[in-house]
Amino acid sequence: MRFPLLKPGQKFIYQEKRYTKTGPMTASEEESGKTCMIRRSAEVTLLPDHDKREQAIVQQYARDQVVSLLKAYQHEVKTRLADAVGVEQAQHPADVLKVVEDCDVVTFLSQFDRSGIS
């Protein structure tokens, strides 16, 4: 299948590497976490074991819904950072960045549907 047919959050293989689609022409490489540009004409293989929750993310939101989701995500990141600092897991900038990186927005958004957004 061609890259544009994937939805954001879907996992796939391209040139023998595993990726997650992050945007219209971008994907995050699973191993390194680096964001890469993927050609629209690129042939990719959708991974059969991709997480079904990722497909459930609504693709369009009203402005108020976006603001609400961003505030909820910001709160989640702050909570995780406070917890990590409190138990001394995040003492250095690299540790803090790891906590932020682990708070995956796709996983976070999969908790919500349109009706669950305030």
C-alpha cells in the first residue's frame, strides 16, 4: 500500500525498518525515534499487529475540543514529570526529556472520543 493511505499512528515497514506514521509525509522510526520524510509514492507494508486503539483516534476536532485535549495532555505530562522528579527518576535534563517522550500523544488521544472531550 502507498504511504498516504495510512492513518496517523499506524505502524508499518518501509525499507526494512519499522515506523509509525506521524503526519502526511512524516513517520517516526521505531528503533531510533527519529522523524523521517516518506515519499507519497512510497510502498509500505502495514504491520498486522498494530494497535487498534491508534485507529480509533478521531481525525477532526472542533477548536474547543483541540484546546481541551491539549490542556489535558499538558496536565498529563506535568503529572508524569512531577512523579518522576518526586521519586528521583528525573534528575538530569535527559531524564526529563525521556519522561516527556514516553508520554506518547497517540496513546494519550486514543483514550478519548468526541463525546469524551469537555
